[in-house]
Amino acid sequence: MKKTIYSFKVTVQREVEESSTSKVKNKKTGEMEEITKTKKVKKPISNEIIIFQPSRRQVEEADMEFSIEMSKCIKKGILTKAMLAKKYSDSGGLLSEEDSQRLVRSYSQLQEVQTNLAKLMSKKEKTSEDEESIASLTEEFAGVRREIVDLETTYQAVFNHTADTKAQNKTILWYLINLAFYKGPDGVERPLFLGDDYDTKLDNYYEKDEGGDEIYDLAKEKLMAFVSFWYFSQNTTEEDFRKLEQDMDNGEV
């Protein structure tokens, strides 16, 4: 059974047929007869939007998507965040010298943690010590990434067009398209974006985004927010998502 990151409800208006039965007296026979009338009415229909946890294979595919996009951007001459931070650290600029140096150190630490984590995760047979190291490194990775996100948020305009940001946005979109499902009144879980592979799902995403789709239109703001929140935080709890959803519903986000 697949694990869920978070789920929420959206309500759409659907036209349904509603029948009503009444008894009337037949004027010729004097007997009571049942007459059924059917009319079309609009009713609110609840749909559950589900964001599933990715499988290990999906995580590997998403990492590959990130690497491919990073490589494309660098070939086009787009700087990475580490290159940009180093540039400002050496020459000064919009970033303070202290923040620039902190970012350079954090990027280096993140790369080291990620490399060590990848080595452990690739082992077919893991010891209890390996599992403990994986848990510790995962927590460290999340902590370093939070620190980086906090610093980058202060200088958002500087980092918006780096190779890393473009690759991150592409990866978040990959997760959204592959992890988003919905469940209607019949209780059947269906992918929100249709297709046999990522490219056809991506085409369907753009069709819904540009052409309009009632369920997606109601869910897209929260979907993107929740997937992004999970991507940058990783160790989120259901309560964290509920608080974020409440803030969004109250217009505080």
C-alpha cells in the first residue's frame, strides 16, 4: 500500500439526474398510480486530492531529471548557486560577505552529505549501522538544505535564475505530475495527469493548465505549495501540512 504525503478535498459542481416519485389518482380507473419524474440538478461533488510518497525508483528518476536540467543550464552559461555565491564572496555585491561565505560552506557540506548518502543508499545489503547513518545523514541533509533555503530567500532575486533553481523547479514539477492522484465519489484512485510516460503526462499537465480543468484548477495552488513544501523540508508531518493549508485558506500565505 502506497504511503501518502498529504491529501485534501476539492468540491466541484456536477449535473446529476435526480428522480422523485409521487402517487396520483388515475381519473379513469380511480386507482392510485406511482409517477416518477427525472430532472437534472447541480450538486456539489467532493473529490480527494492525494499526493503519494515517491518510490525509491521515482526518487532516482527525479534526481536524474534534476541532473539533466542542471547540465543543460550550465551548458547554456547559466551559473549555479554555488558559482554565484562564490562570485559574490570574492568580489562583493548584493550578498553580504558573511552570507556569501556561509552559502559557499553550506553548498559544499550539502554536496558531501549527498555523496555519502548516495553511497549508502546504493548498497544492496545494509547493516544496522548503515541504516543509522542513512537516518543521520538524511536529517543533516534536510537541516543544511533548510539553512540554504532560508539564506536564499533573503536574496531571492539573485538566485531566481540560477541553474539550481531551474533544475529544482523542473524536479518539483516532475514530482507533482507523477505523485498527484484524485479520488471521486466512486472511491477509485486515478492519476490527475494522464499518460503512459512522463512526456505524455507533461503534455496533459499543460493541457489542463492552459485549457482549464475543473478539478485541477481548484487543486493546483495547494498542489504546488504542498509538493514544494515537502521537497524542501522532507521531514514534514501531517500537522505541518494542515497548518499550511489552514494558512492558505485564511489568505495568510
